[in-house]
Amino acid sequence: MPQKEMELSLVFPGAEERRVVAVNVGVMSYNDERAALLRRRYREAEIVVFNVMSSPGAGKTELLARTLDAVGAPSAVIVGDLATDNDARRLRGVQGNRPVAQIMTGGVCHLEAAMIERALAALPLEGVRLLAIENVGNLVCPAGFDLGEDFRVVLFSVTEGEDKPLKYPKMFKHADAVVVNKMDLAAAAGFDRSAAGENLRLVAPGVPVFWLSARSGAGMASWLEFLRRRIHA
């Protein structure tokens, strides 16, 4: 990301004078500029794009695999991971012909618009109506980076506890939809659905919430209908 230099004036305890230190600061506006170009490109191609974010192990890949096989629209995927292409291979679809691009960030904890631009260069999008971005497993950094998406989906699982929205309010506050996954394990995990719903209401009032199990398929119908409405809108 481009950098700019700014001066930061620091005062140290006991010091008689100020010390001016040059600090390199990432220019977030660069990401926003790239994201705006991506958004224009998606619109021109008539592709609906959604960005899926969660902590590691919440079930993003399982949800996407089941969703894209069932939603009934030609789809493609961009997958972000620190290492390995395991998720990308799983998301190629039941016939193995879904276009998938893997971004291995090598330690960066989020995807950026410039990364998406590079991935799109290798992704055949002709005929695609739905593009899913599986972000790096993290509920902090990805919240601050616009990828040009039409909407954001935040996922958490019952094994993570009811207070996830309270611990990561920025992520949930900017969500366009929330998926609570692994509901088939709710009883075993001692998950309190009412408490989780109240926490979501406090942080993100009015956000659509889908309570489901991607593995068993329970609750998937309403989530798929939500996606179909976004595609046809």
C-alpha cells in the first residue's frame, strides 16, 4: 500500500523538549480508490459480490460450498488465506468447474482491494452472476477494508459464544447480514440463542440474522432466499 510521511510530535515524561519523529502511515484512501474501481467493474459486468468474514473455524468454506451449489446462479469465488489452497479446492463445486482464485496473503490478516484486482485478472467471469469473497479468518482487520462488495456477511458459530458481537462490534455493526452457524451443536455447546440475538440487536439493530447449520442444511432455505433476492435486485 502506498505510504505517506507525516510528522508526529512526541513529549516524553521528564523531557524538556519535544521530539519530532517521522512516521510512515498507510494511506487508506488508496484502498478506497481501488475499491471504487472494483465496484464500477462489478456493476458493468452485472455481478453481485458479497464478502464473507468470520473468525477461523466458524464454517465460512462449508457455508459457501453449500450455498453456491444450491443458490442457482453461475458463481465464482475469491479465497483469502495466509497459506494453503485447501479452501479453494473445496469451493470448485460438485463438478469441479467453478472459477476460483486463491490469494495467499503470507501473513497479512485481511484482504485488500488491490489483492482482489490481481485475483480478478486470472478469474474468468463471463456469465458469472454471483462472486463470493471468502476473507481471511479474522474478526478485526477485514472490517476496515472495502473490497467493492455489494454487501458484507459476518459469520460466527455457536461454539464461539453468544458475546461475539459485543467483543467485535465494528465487524458486526457494518454487516449487511449475520449468519450464526453450527446450530445443530447449540445444545451441546450450551449456546443461548436469545442472548446472542439480544447482543446482535444491541450492536447491529435491524440486521438480518440467519440461524442455520451449513453441514446439516437446517435453516439454509431462508439464507438462500435472501441471496436470490439480492441477485435479482
